[in-house]
Amino acid sequence: MHHPFNILLLSMTVLAVIVFISLYYVDAGYGRFYNRKWGVPISNKLGWMLMEIPIFITMIVLWLVSDRVTDVVRIVFLVLFQIHYFQRSFIFPFRLRGKSSMAIVVVAMGITFNFLNATMQGGWIFHVSPEDYYTISWLWSPQFIIGTILFFTGMHINQKSDNIIRNLRKNGNGAYYFPKDGMFRYATSANYFGELVEWIGFAILTWSWAGVVFAVWTFANLAPRAAKIHVRYKRDFPEEMKNSKVKRIIPFVY
């Protein structure tokens, strides 16, 4: 790989570790953890759109300005990646219920990360990886098949879990409820577990360090929040949590 790209991956990995530690002490300013100390708020719906649309667009641009526009395997990678971010950019925000807020500074940090992540994923796939790295036979290789199964399994868990949470909010109110169905039987942040599985799958199907760094970032960002949600559930739903062996984000593990 090109030397600057290695530096980017290493820097993002170090930053992920810093973020992971920091988020155990600082509440990320969106959703149930938003408070005024984060500054000017906007609606969660608008915040999610502003954060996610840039990565969707940047990936397309990185593809179009490359000399691999017609490469079948790389197009498959792009389509898989964009399926997730199309849902996140143009469907997920409009399905949110309640009137939660997101700090503008959090939106700005999200946009910055998503631009850097697009640079990692799109940079590797369309510009840095050796031209003959992804031959057509990649599409029936073990890593592609296993990774793709994990990717769509994670996506299904993530979206189904989001639907469970959404349907608990009757009449669109902003209250928080105790989810019990689906993977919530095993993890209080089953939606985050699904997203983690999804990006581990992407790392495997692309067999790339860029994908691994994104999976590490996903865990670093979501695991501390899942831990805090777990604590909140113990406080707000003591009866449901009293004898429960449900984990935070990874069923049976953590």
C-alpha cells in the first residue's frame, strides 16, 4: 500500500482507541444522552441526514474519478457499502420517532469521520489496492462469501432491532422503553451488535486493513454507548434487569 495511506490507517486506529476510552467518560451528545453542554442542537432526523449523506456522495465520487469504474468486483463492494448508507441517509432518519436532539458539534464530528472513512474504504477499493487484487474469482472466494453473509446478517439484525425500538414508541412519543424481542433477548444494544457484525463482514469480504479499521471504529464508538445504555436500563427497568443475563452489545460475551 502507499505510504500515506498506511499513515492514515494507523492514525485512525490510534484515534479509535482514544475515542473508545473517552466515550466511557463522556456522553456522546445525541439521542438519550444529549444535554445542553454540547451546545446548539438540531433534530435527530436532520442530524442523521447531514452526517450520512456525505459518505454516500464521497464514495460515488471516489469511484467515478478512479480508473476502475467498470471493475465488477469493486462495483459489488460499492453497492454493498451504499445499500447501508442509502438506508442511513434517506430512510432511517424519516422513520425516527420522538423529538430527540443532536448537537451540531456531534454532526460536524460525524461528517468528519465519515469523510475520512470514505477516504479509507473508497481509497483502498478504487485507488490504493493493486489493480489485480480483486479478480472476478473473488466473488466466489471463501472470504467474500463468509463476509457477505455476515454483512447481510448484521444489517438484518440492525434494522430489525431498530424497528423493535421504533415500534415501542407508540404515537411517536419520545419515551424510552425496555425492548425484549429479537436479539434484545441477548444484548441491550442489539441494534449496535448488528452494525458491528455488518462491518466485520465488510472487512472480511473486502479482506482489507481499511475494512478492519472501520470495524474497530464501529466497536470503539458503539461499545461505550452500549455500556451506558445497559446502566440506564438497570436504573430505569430494575425488575426487568434484576435476574437478566442480557449483555451490553455482544451476546454472551460483553
